Amino acid sequence: MDDECRQRLEQLENRVALLERNLDLMSAGQRRSSLRSLWRRPPLWTFEQYPPRLLNLNTLGPAPAIPADAPRIAMVTPSYNHAQYLGATIASVTGQGYPNLHYHVQDGASIDGTLDLLKSFGEGFSWKSEPDAGQSSAINLGFAGVDCEIMAYLNSDDMLLPGTLAYVANYFTSHPDVDVVYGHRVFVDRDGLEVGRAVLPPHDGNALQYADYIPQETMFWRKRVWDRIGPIDESFHYAMDWDFILRAQAAGFKFARLPRFIACFRIHDAQKTAATYAVGVREMGILRRRVLGFDPSQMQIRRAIAPYLTKQLAYHYAYKLSLLRY
């Protein structure tokens, strides 16, 4: 082999080596990008995880028997111009077949056909349509004067899953020391088709001080919580549920994450606006300063909730691989 051929062969070998190195770097970069993407949007807060599909109720656990001395549950749905989704919300509650239920829809004088919808349901729940000062105000109006043992509110675009009330009642009956419960959630689109699921690890009170990971539509609490810490704070219009949760935690009430899918959270275009999000950022800042005593940076928040998000990721894939069943 002459020198010219040898030089060309060496050049070719160097190019192949360089190409292999660049491919390795690209693969590593893609892996880091995937990890960064997973960090920015963990499954807990990633709504659209797969193409829309019918909600398969067979994947949910069977509903337990309703206890003979079923505790009285009071539920309120605050509503305003949500006739498109409200019917499914009401049906998901009244269809539970729970005998000791007080369910009330507090509508803020909607003008989109909500009144006709409410009238069409007949008996089985109470409702009122009148002007209010927003969602927090509607929730408080709905609960005013109600006698019950367990409380919850369900927004007018979300839905309870079958058997939820019986399950919650049984859990509270058999765990008298627990005050607040919540569970796993299913994400559905505007048509009610499933697009994702969020499987949560056990409760983490420290992480909760930095970020609200509790799915509001799955949360139930004993009336003694409401009686002690007070109603929904009407000065909050976005983070009212986190404020209520943090006040309950600060008062020493015990939380438990239930090992069951409890409710569906609906994703649709009219759900959040830029203006609402700005209000949310401000309100979340107020709550963090109140609870932590300082204004944490985004890096401090990420570091504080990293252990919880890591556990949530493990639960997510364990469920996805059928290592966990609920």
C-alpha cells in the first residue's frame, strides 16, 4: 500500500470515528433533553399523555359496599356558564347511588342555558342561581348552613368516578384519625375522552409547602376541618384550594392519599387564561411567603419538591408497567 492510499484510509477512519463521536454526543443530548423535559413536565402535571380514548372503567377498582351507617356527605359544585360540561358533572355525583348525600349546585347567574339544564334534572340535588363574587364565594354560599360529616367541592367541568363516595365513606369510617383525603386522577378532554392519568405517591407535607400537588377534584375532608380553620378564603381566586389545604396542614390535621382513582379533571380551551395565570402566580407567591417565611426562587422550589416528583415518576411507571394496580 503506497503512502497516498494509507493517508486516505487514515482520513476515512478519522471521519468515521468523528461521526461515531458526534452520534454519541447527539444521543446523550437527546437523553438529557428528555430528562429536562420530564423534569419540566412530570406526569403529575402532564395532562395530555396519549391520544384520546374511551375511559375504561374496568381498570378501576370495584366500588365497596356502602356502610350501613353511611356518614352524611355534602358536596357543592360552583358553576358559571359551564352548561356544556355541567350535566356530566351532576350525573357523576347523583349517579353514585349514595344514600346520605347533600349535593348542591351554586350557579353565578349563568346566561348560557345552565338554568334550563338544572331544571331538566328534576329532584336529587338542590341548586340556586344568583350573582356571586366568584368561585370561592359560590363554594361558601353552597356550604352555608349544611349539616354533614364529610365535605367536598367539585368544579362544574370535572367528574367523580363511579364508587368514589362509597369508597371515601368507608375510608373515613375505618380511619377515624384521618381528616383530609385525596387520590389519583384521570385527565379527560372536552369530549370526556381520557388523555392521561396521574398516580400519586403517599402524602408529603414538606413538598406541599412549595407546590400544590393535591388534585382538588379528588379531595374530601371532615367537617371538623372546616369548623376549625374556617371556609374558603374569598380573597383567593386561583389558589383557594391550596390556601385551604395549607391552613388545614398548619392546624395539624392528618392527610392521607387514597390508593384509588377518585375523579376526572377535564382539560379544555376555556379553562385558563393568561390573566388568570398571572393571578395564580401572585397568589401562590403569597402562600409560599406566608408558610415558608421567605420568597423561594424557582430553583429552591424545584429542589424542595424533587424527592416527591421522583417518587411520583416511580409510581407513574410502576402503574404504567402494571406493577401497581388501583
